[in-house]
Amino acid sequence: MYLKYSIILVIALAVFSGNSSCSIVGNEANPLKVENMRINHFRQTGIGEGLHLVYLVQESEEIGGGKWSFFYDEIEGFDYELGYIYDLKVRKVEIENPPLDGSAVKYILVNVRSKEKAPANVSFDINLKNFGHSFITEHEDGPYLLYQYKIDCSNMCESLQSEIESKEIVTGTFFHGPDESLILHSLK
């Protein structure tokens, strides 16, 4: 008798669990895909619906190559810290009826596989002005990159301001500074 009730219980659980609307494995209308993603140690400027700082990413088989893609979306649950290269596992969920100006995919952090500090002597380029748009914002303690990262321009502050005012395209070469700041090394 006990065996009969156990079999009925197992069948009932199997039937009802398949109809759950809170599925974390996705369904045909909203498939779930888990991928590896690498996030670079600095963010680049981009223009979308306004001015943005975007992640530079490599996904799946691109990881370890030389090409980095602009990534305008956020990754739910991910706390980015400038100066670190991250290897992540993310879940990509298709959004039903996405906004017209938004992504059709939502990214959710599954886990941080690694977080490695970028070498202290590595330099990198960030677009400071592009298509006539300046990404430099002024604050009482000096220039920032879109209000997020303080730019230590030392003896180059006047040159930075002059180039932003007079040129269409300005690129800065930087090193990482303390407290998520950017140390300006040169202008192009």
C-alpha cells in the first residue's frame, strides 16, 4: 500500500512541477542560456540614448582574443570595480516585449569565476570626446569621466580642457590610480 501511494506522489510531483510558471530553466518563449563572459579592467565611453560608460566584453569563444565588444547593458547582481578583469558566468534571458530603445536580453550574474587586478603599468585608451560629445564632466575637485571616475590630469589639465574645446575627437591614454581614479598620461 505504501508503495502505491509513493508512486502516486512521485507522479503528481512530476506533473505539477512541469507546469510551474516560476521556472528558472526557461521555456520556448523565454529560453535560458548560460554563457561565460570576460569584463575588461576599464570602461569605454559610448553614445546611445545619451552618453554612457560601457563595459568592454568578450563572450564565450571570443574570450582570450584581442577583440573587445561594447556592452551597453547592466548585469543584474554584478558589482564592477575599475582596475579588475572579471571572468563571469551569466544567464541570458530573452525579454518578451522589450522597450523600443532597450535590449531584448537581460543579463543576470550566476557567479564571478575570477577577479584579477590589472597590472599596475598597463596603459589604456578612453575616448574623451567623440562625434562632438564630451565625456568629461567638471566637479569641484576636478574633471571626471561622466561623473563616475576622477581624472588625475596633474600638469595636463589645461591641455585637456583646450583639446576638449577645440577638437572633434580626443582620446586619453591612462593608467589606473588609487580609489578608482584615472591617471591621464597623454592625449591624442
